[in-house]
Amino acid sequence: METQTIKNQEKVAKVTERISGSEAIVRCLIAEDVKIIYGYPGGAIMPVYDELYKYQDKIHHVLTRHEQGATHSAQGFARISGKVGVAIATSGPGATNLVTGLADAQIDSTPMVCITGQVASHLLGSDAFQETDIVGISTPVTKWNCQVTRAADIPAALAKAFYIAKSGRPGPVLVDITKDAQFEKFDFCYEKCTKVRSYVPIPKTITGTLEAAAKIINKARKPLIVWGQGIVISEAEAQFKALVEKAGIPAAWTILGASALPTSHPLNVGMLGMHGNYAPNKLTNECDVLIAIGMRFDDRVTGKLDEYACQAKVIHFEIDPAEIDKNVKTDVAVLGDAKATLEAILPLINTNIHKEWHQQFKDLYEIEYEKVIKGDLHPTKEGLTMGEVIKEINIQSKGDAAIVTDVGQHQMIACRYAEFNKTKSNITSGGLGTMGFGLPAAIGAKMAAPDREVVSISGDGGYQMTIQELGTIFQQKAAVKIVVLNNDFLGMVRQWQQMFFEKRYASTEMVNPNFVAIAEGYYIKAKKVTKREELADAVKEMMESKEAYFLEVCVEKEGNVFPMVPSGASVSEIRLA
Amino acid sequence: MNKEKQLFTISVYTENNIGLLNRISAIFQRRHINIESLNISPSEIEEVAKFTIVVNMAEDNVKKIIGQIEKQVEVIKAYYHDLDEIIYQISGLFKIKSELLFEERQIQNIIKESNARIVTVNKEFFVLEKSGKKEEIVALHNQLSDFGIMQYTRSGLIAVTKEEMKISELLETYNN
């Protein structure tokens, strides 16, 4: 007993070491088990880079070609691994270039820690060279942020940053550290943060809500599950599958929820929202109970709110209390982490099949197949479709690849048609819709999961927003497969111009460079496909490549994505053409 | 019933951190909501700050705003109340030429009747302080403005609630 006590005391006793603030930053990262970080050096962060040089056997720093690329790579890393992604940049423009990635991570609940250098504390507010108020700028797009001006505050700030980024509903955090704090020596000691007094990461499930939800679900005759990324973040895939199967309820996904249940699962009835599948959109307005799990009723999912599932009782499983009743009024809110609440509700749920109800989904799928899917996947007319490219990738990957998409038509087509066997396989910019996300995110994903096949799919527009990250792929030898679906248009905007602006194609036509030459300029193997008969072999060659590979597929110029719920329309007004 | 705009006070108990004001005000700014008044002060609990924010909005929207405020990491708890549920005060300061105090009998009557307090008097000016409801301070302002006011300022609303807030108990549960 006595020796036990002594041992415990030894553990608690703080062992300190006198080191610089910049070394402390690197040591904190090591203590948080960070092995890869993405960033770009500059004046105010140079002391940290000097330490990264010393610790390069412990932390691999990936030099991206732009700080925005660093954030998206960190996001891709986080999304495929569930771990916190880390990006680092200098003050001023380095810091402001992080903003898009922060906003993207905030709206898509991605755990990310960004560390920025800042001018020395005595220069704060003096309009010093490369000074910018990044804490002020990043406040609305971070879950938490802070500025550190003393070396002694660095360990606690970073410990808190990692804890907040990862816990509860994850999100991006920014820690801004002045240059003098980086130089200052202090007695270093790192303690992981496990609690912040004012912060409740996982709300308590209110007594009786599980029972109330179960009662409604058991009575339902036409229930529909709509799930989101909450399942993926909480790693509740097994519990979710068990619930879906036991209750026999058709389940549809938001794009960030994709892959949490395999595409081939008989109860997976497809994608929700603006370019989602016909059946789940139509039947949202016919179900008697709508069970939302880990999703936030984004306007792209709901369409016109006044005409969204008004007939249904709504049950909302959610970790963030602010999402309850934010857009859709719920009858029962089950607060908590999805893994725990789904596990708890399972024994209360009756086994069911809902055969007739499920048949309605099948019938509507047949209509969608005839009117849309057949033409997308098995076109007979001239001109390659985006859909048939995705189909070829499915054939080659057997559904095991992680698909990283950018934003636009190709994204919707990829999400609609990609087959996913494994969770955390659909990495895309959902909420913010950040063109340029795909390529750098794919780098992060590949580095976090080197054993997985990672296919980056972009359009010719978004690809050119972060095309410089080909340099990162080359330098890092990241075996990312890069597909550009080139229609020489900003396709989604063009589609809207065609449908809603009488074909006035204002600034949507792209005069594109020789993409193959550009890839080859970065010493990346590259090929261009323009004909249907070349496609299968080219995709096969790309997928079999052991190193990075660039494939440009020239697709029909004015292809459109259907189905479509026009902006502001009800989900039942979904159009097939 | 909850869609009609009315005045609400939002009380936010927070950790006392740099930047939190920015974070909280951004929640209003982003939704294009005007803050009628804002006061930040220590609270009944050591090292816990209290924001008192007055807004004119529909109850449904106030509830959503409360959710967004509570979501901030360093916010301990946020509440909203209508004006009937709180005891509140606003303070007004009036700087007026001293000569008026002696030349205009009417001013002395106004001061007496309004229960305003003279904070200081010197050769050039005197300062009146009046605490109460907004309407009382506005009324006093209207009366005095006929004579000329050198400077006028009004504080944000501060309030205590009729019901118990139980922040200490809440903090106790957080600490355990």
C-alpha cells in the first residue's frame, strides 16, 4: 500500500526541463502523438522550423506549396484517420491563407490544430511587418483559438487545443504564438488536457428520451433514417448497422455521412439532398417517422424547410445541443454521442422489416435508373460521362478506395456513384463547398493511410485552384491517383446558368492548359483520355500504378447532374431532367 | 406566439478570457442582429464574468442564439429572460453647465422630482446621475435637453433575475 502511494506521487511529480518555447511546441506535438504536420515556413515561425529540423526523425513536416494546401492536407489526414490534423504557418499572409481551411473544417466538424507564428509581443498592434490579427480573423471560423505571448503558457494552450479540436463535435482550433514566446526559455512540462471547466463535449442524454424515441420508432409504419457524419466521427458504424438491420429501416445519407454504411447494403437507399437520389428525397415527405442521426439538416439536404417532412415525427440523435430545433423542429431529441445512444437504444427496438415501405424505395429507384442512372453509367451517345469514369474506378478499386473530391458536378457524380465498402472513404468539402479542397486533401489522406488506395477526383476548375500541390505530391512521393474530369467549364455554375439564367454562360468557360504536360512537369506519370474505348485501360493503368498518377478524362462539355432539387424548392419537387 | 419581436436580456456566464467578447458579438453580427445594450462585469462567482446583452428579437430566435452562445468553449451557461422576469437598472450621466443650476429654478425641481443624484459640482459644470428604467432616463433627458446638456451617456442594462441562477451548483457539477 505504501509503495503504491509513493509510486503514484512520483507519477504526479512534475519533471521539468529548461527549453525554448519553440522546442516546447515541437515537444507538445510529439506528446500528442503527432507524426506528420503540414506547413510552410516564414519569419515569425522560423524558431519552430529550426526545432523541426532537430526533431525530423520524430515529426515529418510536409512542405505544401501554399498554406491553404496545408490546411486541406491536414483535413484529409483527419478525415481518413479520425485523428487531429496539424497545420503550421507563419504570421500575416501565412496565417490568413489558413482561413479557408479553418472555415471548411469548422463547418464540416473536422479536428484540426493550426499553429501560427506571430510578431514579437512588443510589436503587437503596431502594424509590424507580416502582422495580422489572426485571432480576430479566425474567431468565427474556429471552435476555439488563442494567442500565446509567454513560453510558459505554450504547453497548456496546445494541450487545450488538441483536447478541444478532437472532443465532442470536433472542429478546428488555432493557436497563435509570438516570436518572443518561441525564443523564451522556460521549465517545460507537458500534461494532456482532459477537461475544460466551461466546456461540455458530450451532453448528457436526457432521461426518458431513448424510451420515447424507441416507442415512436417501434410504432412507425414508414420510418426513414437520415444519417450524417456523426456516425463516422463517433465511429458508431457497427451500432448504426445493427440498428438499421434490426429495425429494418431504409437509411439515406448526407454526403459527409457517405460510406458509414456500405453502398451495397440493402437498406442503404442512397444520398439525400439537392443532387441526391430520387427515392429518399421524395419519400422524406411521405415517411411517418424521420430519424436523423449525426446530421444537421443543412439546406442542401432539406430544400424548402416549410415543406420538409412536415407530416413526420422527427427524432434527432445529436451531440451538439445547438443543432436541436435549429432548422427542423424535433419531437424527440436524443442528445449524446451516437455510438453510446445507438447502443443504448438497440435493445429497446423491435425487429421489423417494413417490406412494403421498402418496396416504394425500390420502385422509385427504378424510375431514377431509367431516367438518369442508365444514361450516366452506360451512355450510348458520343462523349464520355463523369458517371462512367466513376464506374470504371469502382470496377478497378472494387469499392475499397478512398475517394477524395473537390466541389462541383464531379463531386456530386462521384458521391452518387462511387461504391464504398469501408467507412471514412468519402472525403469531400461538404458544408463550405471549397473548390481546391480535393488535391491537397488527398495528399493528407494518402499520408495518413498509406495502405489505402486514395483517388483524388476534381474538375478542371477546382483542380487549378490548388494545382501547385502537385509539387508536394512529387516531393513527398505520395502515391495519390489524380483524376481530372475536364469539361472545359465550371460545370455546376454552367448547369445553373443553363437552367436558371437562360444559358448566359458568364465566365464559366475555361480555356485550359495542357494538364498532362503540367503533371509531367512535376515528374508525375500522366495520361489523357478522350474516347470511351480508352477509358477502362487508362483507369486500370492508373489504379495499378505504384506511384502517383495523373489521369485527365475529357468528358462531355455540357453534361448536367440530375436528379436536382432546385434551390428553394421542396424535396418532393425533385427533378429527373 | 414565439415569432413576435420583444426585448430579452441574455445573461452569459463565462470564463474571463481575452477574445470572448469578439466571439460572442460575432454570433449576433453574423445573424444581422443588433445588440441594444451590452454590459460585462464580474459575477457573484469569483473569476466568472457575466455578460448582460439586450436584444429585440423573437423568442424562437433567442433560443437558437442561446444554443450558439453556449456552444462556445469558454461559456459556462447562457440564459434568456423577458423584462418581467428580471430586476434591472440602467444608469444615465448628464453633464450640465453649473450656472443653469442656480439660474434655472426649474432644473432643481426636475432633479428633485426625478430622484436624480448630483455626483459632482464645480464652477463650470455639474454631473447628474440617474438610475432606473430606460424610460425614466429618457424622460429626464428630454426634460433637461431644453436647457442644454454638455454631455450625456447611458449605460447598458444590468439585471438580476427573480429566479435562482444556480451557477455555483452548475460549476460544482463541472468540477466533479
